[in-house]
Amino acid sequence: MVRAPSLLGADWIHEGVEALQANEAEAVLIDFFTFGCINCINNLQTLNRLHKRYSGAVEVVGIHYGKFTYEKETGALKQAIERLGINYPVANDVYGTLMEQFAVKAWPTVVLVNKRGYIEAEFRGEGQGVAIELALQQLGLKPVAPKEDPGLLHPSSLSFPEGAVVFDKRVFVANSGGGDVREYTLEGRLLRTFARFARPSSLACIDEELYIADREAGTVCRIGLQDEVRTILLEKLRAPSALLIDEQTITVAEAGAHRITVYDRHSLQLLETFGNRFEALRDGEGESAQLAQPMGLARCDDGTVWFVDAESSALRFIEGKEVVTVFGEGLFTFGDSNEKPVLLQHPQGVACGLVGDGCGGGRLFVCDTYNGKVKVYDPLGGRIQTLVEGLHEPTGISKRGCHLYIAETGAHRIVKFDLSTMRLEVFAL
């Protein structure tokens, strides 16, 4: 067995690591993660469950080594800790020192350290809950009853909203951190709230029906807006993070599976799959293509489906059966450049400007999330420009006429941008 390197001296967001070094816990689970990685986010559910199930005997700490420049900022990490509901100590391992000392090569990786300070086991990737629990029980640990859920962080105000969609004369907001969906007038007056969801991330509307992608629950639900009847349509999806609905199909961006799936809207039969579950940037037909955490979807006038790949910082589209990349160089190439090579940083939302619908017809509006910007792309001219900057993690975006409705996730609000006047204002808090 190898003794675990010391955790003291790191830049800890929460206090309490000294107790772990004093061997007060029977075992420690050290989670090496980065907050933009959907597989790391999914893994948090396992860690939270084990932390509660073995309360008092097992402690959890997080070691955050950011992939993207924005992720390395302590302020951004603190906000992510709040958004993700992490209540145990987390270190900001900016330079990867602890990653290197523990010889960790991939996100997420969980290292099990026993009471004597020695490494018992290492678990790579998500979905390792059963294996971790078996290892804990081999150390003689017994589960206890789980504690009650502390509830919402911001029950009355918006909390990390991730999606916004305009339908008819209403704006619907996926209030991700609050676990609800809210309906507003175009003037920003709250009409009603639909609860309760685990983490609603994306919305779509058609025929007085509201569709909700619940990323944490792995479901797509439908609410009849006239009678408020809620139905679960699709289940066991891998982190559904974006939706498109038309008369015949439901298109889902499954960020956790690195694929886009298309279902018959009525029979719910799976019709098409784009991406082969391997996280990478490769164009191709259907499952021969490779995606990297798709988190935005939009359909333009000609029927072309556009999407953004967050982990490869790419803007891509589906033409017929083929996935084509417009911007994006790979998993570890990112930045903020509107000149060739165009570089984005972890984009999470995209909207199409339909021809005849006010300003910006035929343009793509992209939430360049980790750069804090919304950019506009002209597919005909091939040019991209910065439209709005200084935002705090813009994630979801929708367009109606000359107005963009932007979910400014890190600022807990929805903002409205007027394309005719270039004026930005707060829509909902």
C-alpha cells in the first residue's frame, strides 16, 4: 500500500481538512474533478449518497483541477460549489500539484484512503458507486440511515437558471438550482411556477405543451399548459441538457452520453443517434461521429440542427445524417478569438434567428459560456462577432423578434438583449 500525499497546504474553499489529516474519519473519499465535466457532475450524486449513507465514518473531499481557464478561477469554483450543492471541503488545485502527487490521469477519479492514511483503491469514471461501497464495507464500515435533504438554496428567487424559451406571449425559465420551471409574461411578470424537478436544464414548447429536460433525473417530461398535467415521456437518459421539438420528433442532447438522440414524438421510438458515446471531436455520419458533451440545440429555417459541444468548445451542425464542425479544434484547444482559428470556451447554448422574425434573421446566437459572452455567427459569410460581453456564465438562450432572452446562470437571473438598440436589461431575478 502507498501512503496518501498530504492534503494540507492546498487552497481550500471550505475549512475542515485538518480533521481528515488527524484521522478522525474511518475513511476518506477524495474526488478529483472539474466542474464543467458532465461525468464529474454525475459522479457527485454518488459521492453525496455515500457521504450520507456512511455519515460520521466516511468523509469526502474534492480536489478541483480545472481544464478550462475559467474553471481555474477561485470565484468561479466557489459559485460552482454552490450550484452543485457540494458541502464538503474542496481544494482549488490550480496547477495540478495534487493531481500529479496522486498520479491521477482522468476526471473524475475517486481515491479511497483508509484511517491509517494509506490508499486502498482508485476508481476512475462515473458509475462506480457499487464498487466504492464494496470497498468501504471491506474496511468494516456499515451504512447508517441517510439524513434529510436540506432543501432549496434559493426557494423564492431564481437560482442558477439554465434555460429560457419564448412561446407565444410567454417566457418559460428552467430554474435549475431551485428545481422548478417558471412562466413569465413578455414584460417579466411571474404567472405561475411548475415544481418539482431535480435539475431542469432545458425547455421546448409546441401546441400548448411544455417539454422539460431534467438533467439530474435523466428524464424528459411534458406539461399540458392548459390543464397542467405532467407526464414523464423519456427516462434513463444520460444528463439530457437540451431539447428540440417539432410535430414529429423530440431531439435530445444527452451531455452525459456524448450523443444526440432523436425520438418519435408520439410513439417515443428511438429514430436516430448521432455520436458513439466516446467523448471526442470527429465528424461523420450518425454513430460514427463523436461528440463532446453537447449542451445546446437549435433548428434553423432550412431544418438544419445546430448544436454546441461544451467540452470541445465547438459549434457544429447536423446536415442530413452527417455531423459537421464549423468551429472547434479538439478537447484541449479553447480560448476567445473571433479570427481564424475561431476559439470558444465551453459554450452551452445556441439559438437560431429565423428569417422574418425581426432582427438577426439567418444568424446563430451562441452562449460562449466560460468567456462570459454571447456571440453571433453568420453561416453565409462565415463571420463570428461578439454581441454581448461581461456576462456571468450565460447558458441558455432564446430569441423572439429583436430580443434575446439569456439565462445568466452565474448571476441568478434572466437578461433581455435588444438587437435593435444593443441594450441589455434584467428580465427576471
